[in-house]
Amino acid sequence: MRAGASRMARPKTSRIRKNDMVMVITGREKGKTGKVLRVLRETNRVVIERLHMVKRHQKPRGQQAPGGIVEKEASVDLSNVMIMCDRCNAPARIGSRRLEDGSGVRVCRRCGEAIDK
């Protein structure tokens, strides 16, 4: 076992998933919306399409991968985003509800509409 591994907490499960529409509620991208590309559970961060763009220097890797300055999406902390409700068309908190068939769905706390279709 690695030193200090027993003290580390398991990553908390996120209510935000891939392909959700989210709005950034704080930081330099405040007020912008986008689709979630990746959820990084270990660090509690999300990567949002075309938001929080950073420049990275790429070393040339042969003919098919030339070098240069590449723009890519950086991750945003999970606490800085809220899911967008389709019905309200506004950022909303998320709850969960059990359906009659026993499956669980995420619901909007603002209007009560199911977010999962």
C-alpha cells in the first residue's frame, strides 16, 4: 500500500455527467454555457466544450503531428458550474427521485422536471 493512501478519501460522485449543458457561475468564464466533455472524478473537475481555453506548446512528433501552440480546453472546478434545466432555461440545483419502475432520475429543484430523459 502506498504511504498515505489509507487517509485519502474516495472521490465524491458527481451529479453532473458527460453531455450535460452547464453554466459557469463564477470565475473568468462566468455566465457562459457549454456541454460537458469529461468529468474528472479524482479532482472534482469538469471539462466544458469551448470554455476555459488555454494555450499549450506542442513539440513536433513527425510529419502528421507538427509542433506549435495548441489551444485546448482546461478543466473547471465542479463547484463553479450548475446544470442548465431545459424547461426553466436557467441554472438549477439537482435532486433525485425514484420512478414507479424503481429507476432513479435527476430532477430540477426549480421546476421539478426530470433532467434525465
